Amino acid sequence: MDPIDSLLGNFGRYQLWICFIIFLSKFGVGLHQMAIIFLAPPVRYTCTPSCSISCDNPVYDKSEFDRTIITEWNLICKKAWLKDLTQTFFQFGVLVGSFVFGVASDRYGRRKTLLISVILEIFTGIVVAFLPDYWSFTLIRMILGISVGGIMVVAFVLVMEFVGTKNRDVICSLFHLPFTLGHMALALFGYYLRDYVHFQMGLSLTSLILLIYICILPESPQWLIATNQPFKAIELMEKVAKINGRPIDVVRRRIEAYQLDSIKFTHKKGNVVDLFRTPNLRKNIIVMSFMWFVSSYCYYGIAHYISHLTGNIFINVVASSSVCVMGCLLVIPLVKNFGRKILVITFHTFCGICLIIVAFIPEGIASVIMGCIGVLLCFMAFIVSYIYCSEMFPTIVRNAAIGIASVFARVGAMLAPFVAGLRPHGKWCAPILFGVFPIISASLCLLLPETKGVGFLTTLEDGENLGSTNVTQRSQEANQQ
């Protein structure tokens, strides 16, 4: 057992407090990630001459929204693709931020990098509301995406390093809950703030509360120990142990012994290349990356697509986000009782079926319901994939594996708006292109080993031999000690 777990407790009052304050940051992530739904909603307009030629002086219907980025910069006709490009740039920023801030958090600490990410998010979020042209808006929004990517990665790592091993699967599932609540809250912001400038300002000002991190955000004890700062780690852990009602007199002795013991293994390091040296690890990372790509591609794409279906955009957004709130809670007993592999296969298979059905039924309540079911299944597959990936790869290459999978997830999110935007070319286009990929992913998942009950792997050899009886038995015994 990890001595930090035994000293702090798996989940006490302090961990509850950490989860609460860190989860606040994910609410803002959900707002900004899905904001494009109301920044560039469908608009009706009249145009002479025909759109196929040009439309320099369109007359917009402003009965629903006063001003959007579409009406502000005439992103219609031949320029309609630009509204999707701005979201692709944003997602590219998320990709860059995930990588840059992930590396920075390992070097400079979780606290500093999360604070910088939050301050950058607030600043760029406010600035982007007042930019005078499309390209400056898109560029600064990409930097906003960088900050969002940093918050996503660093917040997740910080929470996982405070929470005990026993509860990590539950907390990993709940970690996505504030994101879905942020997605749902967009309908409220969009309803009362019909001008995109006021809307963007409203989203950004909600993150001001995160400035309390300057005063209350702790550093990760795991990082302090790993970077040879035992005295700071001991001081923090004694405080946490006291709050959780754990004995504090053994903290110093246990941490010093743990650090001395860890020195023996510091030479055993891994890197990205190690994931591709041997056949099983190579197969596992390729399939896992594709699963993350599909989950992100479908989730962001379907959520965007549903908001544009026939009906009330506010109700559509609430419907698609509320099922994901339910998914965060529903997935907890499922990961406790079923294997990761069977869950991903089931979720992706039925997600694909639901989306293909959407292509062949009339637009309306039925298509919204089927689309929402697809979002739910895809979102739950994404949550399970987080747990699955962390369990499948050994400690020395686990961050590298999650990093590669995250890059592919961001690529999926970058492509999603363009596919969702194919609706004017045929209502069947987007559902089919979204529905085929989960079925392919489910088929490829058959090639992966099961990880439930195996525990965290340590060596590259364990990762390569995952699935064999001896590795499973050995890791289960180590996990019980």
C-alpha cells in the first residue's frame, strides 16, 4: 500500500475539501469548452443575391439572439466554415495547454501551474469578449484554450494525488460532473445574455472565484516527495493527517523511510518510446488512443449537433448535458461491478447504433432523445477510458500513455465541429460519420486486456505481459498488501 494513503487516509475531510475546491475549476472548463454552442448558434437571415454567389448585406433575424459571432462578422455562405474553425483553434489550444502545463506541473509543481492556468483563463476569457475582428477573437480564444487544457490536466493530477487508491475510480468518475454542470449552465447564460459579448463576459467572470486558490491551494505531497522536498511534504501531511483524525507522530519517520527506499528505484525511468518497443504495449497504446479519439470526437460533435436540431436550443442543450450528469453517477456502480473492457465495448457499440438511427428518423423529439442517449453512452465510455488507460500502462510510462491518448482526444474534438456542421448538406451526414467510429472502436477494444482488479502495474514487463495469469495474480497480491 502507498504509505501516503496510509498516513492521510483514503478519503477524509481534507480530501473532500480538496475535491470541492478543485472541482470548481472544472465548471469553468465546461463553460468555455462548450461555449461555441451559443457564440455561434444557428441564425436565420435573408440574403440577395443568392448565398451561392455572395451575401454582403444580409438581414439577420434577431428574435432569438441579439448578436453572435456569425452576425457580427457575417460568417455565412462561403465564410460559414470559419465558425467551426474558431472552435478547432480553441481545441488545438487545449491540446497545447494539456502538454505544456502537464510538463510544467512535473517541473514546477501542481500549485504554481494551476494558478497560472486559472489567471490566464480569467484574463483571456474577458479580453476575448471585446476583440474587434474574427482573427483576433480566434487567436486569443486559442490562448484561452491553452489555459483550459492546463486546468484540465493539472486539476485531475492534483486530485488523484490527494485521493487514496481505494476511491480513485469513484473520484475519477465524479471529476467530470462539474464539467457537465457547466455545459448545462450554458443554457442559463445563453437565455439571459443574448449578446455574445455579454455572454462571454458572464462565463469568464464566474471564474473569478478561483482566485481564492492563491490563498488556499496546497501543493501535492506526492510531488514534494518526488522533487526531494521532504520537509515541506511532512509539514503538509501532518496538517492533513490532523484534519483527517490520523496519527501525526509517525508521519516524519514514514516519509523519510519512504523517500530513502524510493532512491533505489530512481534509475528505472520510462519514456514515450518504451510504449512502442514491444508488440503488446504498442497494440494497447494505439487502440487506447483511438478509443480516446472516438470518445472525444463523438461527445463534442454530438453535443454540438444536438443543439442545432429542430426545436428549442436551450432545451436541447439542457437535455444533452443533463444525461451526462446522470452518466457521471451511473458509471460509478458500473465500474465497481463490471470490467473496463466490456463497459467500453457496450457503451461504444450502442452509442454507434443510436447515432445511426438518428440519421434515418425525422428531426424532432425522437432524434433529440436518440442523440442524448448517444451522448450519454459516449460520455460514460470516456470516463471509463480514463480509468482503463491509467490501469493498463505501468507507472514509469503511465503519464506518457495518458498524454498520447489526450492528444488524440483533442484531435477528435478539433474535427468534431466540422462534421457537426455537415447538417446543411444532408441530415444523415453527421449522424452516420459520428455513428460509424464508435462501432469500429468497440471492435478494436476486443484486442485489449481486462484491467479490473489487476492494480497498478510497475514495470514495462508487467505492461507487456498484462493479461497473463502470473502478472494478474502478482499485481492483485501486491494491491492487497
